[in-house]
Amino acid sequence: MSARKRARDIGLDFPGVPGHFNAITDVPGVKVGYTTIIEGEGPVVIGEGPIRTGVTAILPRGTKEKMQPVWAGTYSLNGNGEMTGMHWVNDGGYFLSPICLTNTHSVGMAHHATTKWMIEKYKEQFSEHHLWAMPVIAETYDGLLNDINGQHIKEEHVLSAIHSAKSGAIAEGNVGGGTGMICYEFKGGTGTSSRIVELNGEQHHVGVLVQANYGIRDWLTVLGVPVGKHLTEHKILSKEQGSIIVIIGTDIPMLPHQLKRLAKRAAIGIGRSGSPGGNNSGDIFLAFSTANQMDIPQLLEDKLTMTFVNDESFDPIYEAVCQSVDESVINAMIAAKTMSLVKPFGKKAHAIDHEKLLKVMKQYTR
């Protein structure tokens, strides 16, 4: 896929200082990979297509040779969705797997394939110890644009996304798990952004990746401007029926309870573009830190030591999260391409028109 423009490329002046790539991959060690499937046109025929779906894989510690805990916290603003592994993250404070994002009816396959990858990748650890794999898999619904009931995601698609994970600049819009997603009744999908946070003179990063599939047009707000009230063409929903998954990564050392608080701030981030957290939306968030690297707990001694940030230093970190989430959502829409609906057939999820958007922004001196 050729590079698509992003919010800053068209002149939207989001606050905060982004990292080099303005992506979750600005967090050192984090890699992201995609599998994107776009096949067929026309009305949906279950099991045959059209297919517009995929998998996004986030590897918080890249492809290290041994499993290490990734400290984490979760928050569900509205629970009409799924993220596996949350119970253990909430109790244990960590996870060990890649994070995979896909469509609602492919969570099981993604979980199965990610487990297989973990067992093969960390064969020695699994063979020598009684370890368990509990992957983090999350979803949003792409049934308006994809034959979701055909369950076209297979094991090889999940493994391909994991194996293709890389650092650096990553694609947005109609890619990976975000391929068939709709946001504020425009074409949505995958978006990312990051911020630099300075603590004690040392630079750290907060990075975000979203799978944006939520909201109705009237709610849409960009940098405080009620864009949705002006761009009223091509509406396709009578009420919200999507979701958003937000993944927040950082290299700032935090304890799990602090990461849970960080995950909560994603709610403020998605609210900046207008969402009230609708009833039919699964607004589910996870925050992780790549700091405090250590062996798996089963192999450690009774007492452990972790470094963590003073709670009194969190305000600029919270601000970085809110800014990055907001920009990630808009990046997803700016990068997306128009796609035909499969149900009901005959309509399209139009990409947001950059020129019309900027015209509205100028009316409000933005």
C-alpha cells in the first residue's frame, strides 16, 4: 500500500511533540505487523465474500528470544466487545504475548494462532516449565464492509501479521484489523500517534495504536470544531454500532495499577473527537510499559524490585495519552480509502474529504 497522508500532513495542528515516526513504534522495542485481505465486490454471500478484513499484531518487546512479562493495565469504558486476557492482566498485572486485533468473529482463530506462535517461538521455556499461553486478542465489528460470518481469517493470516512485525513507520487506514472498519460514518480503520514526555531530563515515549470503528457523524469533532455538523453527506448509520480498541505503549517505568489509570485516559482521548461512549460500542483499552524487564515470574525469587514513576509526575503523561489517542483516530480516517458496503449493498463508507474538512476547519479559524 502506498503511503497515505496523515492529519499533520494536511495541516491539522494537533498539540504535543510527537516522536520521530509519530507512531506506537516510537516506543523502543515495539513492533507492528499487518495482514490485510481485500478480495471481491458486490453484495455479501456468506463464506464467499467480499472479504475486507485482516489482523494487526503488536509485539511490545519485539521478538526477544525469551518471554518476559509486559506490565499492563486495562480499562473498559463500554463493554460491548472483547479483549481476551484482561482478567489476568487485572489480577497479575502483566501479559506475555503479542497483542492481535482483528474482527469480532475471528477472535478465536487469532487466539489459537497466537498461542501456537508463542509455543513455537518459546519452545524451550514451554518444554522445560509448566507455562501457559494467554494471548491478548481484541476485536471490532466489520460486518458492514466484510463477509464477517464467513470467518475468512485463518491461522496463516495471524502468523503472517506477527512475522511481519517491524519497527519504524507503519501504515494506517485500510490495513490489518482495521481494513473493514468505519469511524464516525466515514471510512475508518487503523491509526497511530505518539508523544515525547520528559522526566528528570530524560526523554520517554508514549505511543498509541487504535482500531477505530465507532461513532456517528453528528458527534465528530476535530480539534474542537464540530466537523460532523457540517460534513453531512453519505451518512450510513441510524445509530452507532461499532467499537474502538486503544492500545497504549510506553517506555516509562510504571506499576500495573498506574498503567490501569493510564488506560482510563483513553476514554478522554476518544471523547475529544466526540464520542460519549455509546451503548453499542465496545470501548476497551490496554496500556503497557516495556520498562522493568525481567524473567518470567515462575523463575524469579520471592522478592522483586521494580522502578516506577512518582504519581505526582503523571499529569504530562496523561496529557500525552489523550493527545495521542485523539490524533490516532483522526489519522485513521485521514489515511483511509473509500470502500463499498456489502450489507446493505449499494452504499459506500466514504473516506473523509481532506479539502472539505480543511474548509470547515478554516471557518472556525483552525
